[in-house]
Amino acid sequence: MKLYEFAPTRSIRARWMLQELGVDFEAITIDLVAGENRKPEFLALNPAGKLPVLVDGDLVLTESATIVWYLAEKYADRGLLPADVAQRAQVHRWLLFAVTELEQPVWRISKHVNLYPPDQRLPAEVKNAGQDFKAMAPVLDEHMRGRNYVVGDAATIADFVTAYTLDMANEAGLLGDFPRLVAYMERMYDRPRAPMRIKQAFASISA
């Protein structure tokens, strides 16, 4: 199994899943700064030119949420996806909530603060996206009241995706009003097989 990754990206989610599973894999770094994601050999794997990409035999998967779901299904005996259909639906619900309602506004902020050329960055969009995040974060915050995990009494793939997404938000300075979410995120990253934090990942590529 091969994981094409670049430290600060959503490939952290796929790596986290593989590490939690204890699965052997070959890590292949695709340097986005150097433009390696635009080379023909990588575009043959993912025409979108984005990371992560998981290759498992003849199967090539993109999209981090799909990768973690696939791995949970493949290694169902590890218990990172509930067997009960209702619980699985809740995992799916909160995983999608993280990548749509929480991640998307944070990603908009990243683009308008760091990624777009300076003349294309819109300060108003940063403000609007921050408001969008803060409108949805209380939903998860209230859900986590009295809970250690997003669904059930043990970690699932919803936790790995959500914790990474909250780390994105934390880097954007959006979690100041949500100490419960900060505490949850910190607990998840304290797990022995957790990956590096986004801040550490950026430091590793600039060292």
C-alpha cells in the first residue's frame, strides 16, 4: 500500500488512519511547493493534482474522507467503523459535517490569506468565511458536551477527520470561543499513533 502525501495537507488524515490501524505502507512525498503534483506521472494517478492518493494494489483512491472510509471498511475488525448501521450513519453524518460545514470555510480563509496571488485575495471573504465557521461550530460544540468521541464510546474515522479539521480551524484562529472543541482536539492528538499537527508539518517543510 502506498500513500502519496505532503505533510500539511489533508493527507494527514489518511496517514492518521493508517497509523491508527498499524498498517504497513510506503509513504511517498509529493512536494507541492516544487510543483511535483503537476508532473505527468502524478497526474496519471490523480488528474486533479491533489493529495492524498492511496494506492492499494490496482485500486487508486483520492479524497481523504473516502480513503479513511475505505481503510475502515477494509480493516473492519479494527473497530474504527461501527458495525451497527445506525451508528455507521452517524459516523457518516459527522464526517460529512466536518468536511462541508467546518472545513470549507476554513479552506476559503486559507486561500484568501495564503494561497491566492495577493491581487486575488479578498479580505471580505476571509471575514465571511470566519462567520460561516462560527455559525456551524456551535453545532459540534454542543454535540460534544459530555462526550469523548464524536460517535459512541470509542474513536472512529469521524474523530480523525474532525480533529484534523479543527486543527485547520485552530491555525486560522477560529477556536477561541470553543474551549470544549479545543480540548477534544488536543485529546485526539494525544493518542499514541496520532500524526504531527499542522503547525509541526509546516515547520518540517520549511526547516
